[in-house]
Amino acid sequence: MKQEILRYFQTECPWRDTLYWYDTIDSTNTEAKRLAKNGAPHGTVLIAGSQSAGRGRLGRQFSSPGGMGVYLSVILRPACAAEELMHLTCAVAVAACNAVKAACGFQPQVKWINDLVYANRKLGGILTELSVNSATGTVDHAIVGIGINCLQKQTDFPVELQDMAISVSQITNAPCSPALLTAALTEALFEMSNSLLPQKADLLNAYKGLCITLGKDVVLMRGEEKRYAVALDLDENGGLIIRNADGMSETVSSGEVSVRGMYGYL
């Protein structure tokens, strides 16, 4: 499978030389963290045929059946302070959307902050994790994980996800090559890593154009707390600016934000 992926590369992306394939693994993000702690270099890419313990945000499981999707993580080592990477998930989302469009011929969008969506259904997800040097406040490494549904029929998804998930092949009515999408995604992430800091504003503007959350009624959930609001805009770090029911505005950088009309929120 690794050789098939490499054949689909359109450029001499240097990450080709640090690309690792696993038939199955617990989680590419978990393994990437292990490798990063042992000194794996910037641009180390991990790809799995399936994951037994794929992870999403907020501790959720990410369904990762064998041969059905792209399950990829990459180790980044940007030389910067942690606060300079607040927009990382947004930048990765732009790269992932660009890769899907290039490889599969359609334009996905993003539900703030980390869901790739199409027709109000979840196509994929992003999980970013930072390791910060406590003494200096600089980033030791960042792990970027992406999962994209490629070949599933609706009945292939877990029952609890069948009303909210979608795959590339369902959208295109044609087979999807996970190898082709993996190559496109790796190249897009390489380009993103080069523009991550110097072109931050451009990446956030691109994300804003893809973000379906803006202008929508949302509900913000933090533990037992639930608040209704309207999503207005993004701040300079990708935080979501909302207007609460009392008319007051605030910026949200964490928590679960649901959009009316998506994922069962009516």
C-alpha cells in the first residue's frame, strides 16, 4: 500500500521519505506521539489501513474500519511558542479540504472547528495535539491527525452514526482511492506546514470561506452547561465569536458547538 500511495504523489514532497504504513494500529495519533517523544523528525507521516482505537476530539472514538478510509497523522516541529499555533486546526482543515477537492473532485466544508462536512453530514475529522516545553513555552512537537471516510455505504457506519456520516464514494457515486487521497493530503499538509506561520491570515480567511458554522444558530455545550447563540465570525486565532441570547458577544476557543440542522440538532 505504501508504494501505491507514493505512485500517486504529484510532487517531490520530502515527506515521501518519512512516510510509514501500518496495516492496523491502535491510533496513528497515539503512535505519532510515541515516535515524536523518541525524536522522530518534522514531517514524519503515519498512515494506517485501520485503527482499533481511533480518537477524535473530546475523547470520542473515530470509527476506522479496514480499507474504508484515510487514517493519517503527521508530526510537526514548528519553531514557535504555543500561542502562535492557536490556528493550527483551522489551517489543517483548509489543507484537508483542498486535498479532497484535488483528489475527489468536490468541495467539502468545515463545521467549526474540526469536522469536514458535506451536505450537513460528517465526512471526516481532525485531531491536533501539542506538546509544549514547560520551561520555555515553545512547542516541542504538534501531532496532526486526520480521518476521512472514503468507501463506506451508509450501513457500514455504526448505527449511531448512520444519520450523520457520509463517505466520498456516496458523494461521488464512484469508488474512491484511499491511496490517491492520502497522497494528495500529504502534499497539502506539507504545503500548509510551510505557510502555517507566515501566511496565518490567508489560511484563516480560507477557513472562514469554508466554515458553515458562521451565521448559524448554535448551541454551546460545556459539561452540563448548554447555551444558545449565533455564530458571528472568527477572531485572529480561529476562535469562534458568538452572540449569546442576552445580546452579549464572546469568543469561544473550546467546548462543543452544535449547528442547528446538523447531527440531530434541530
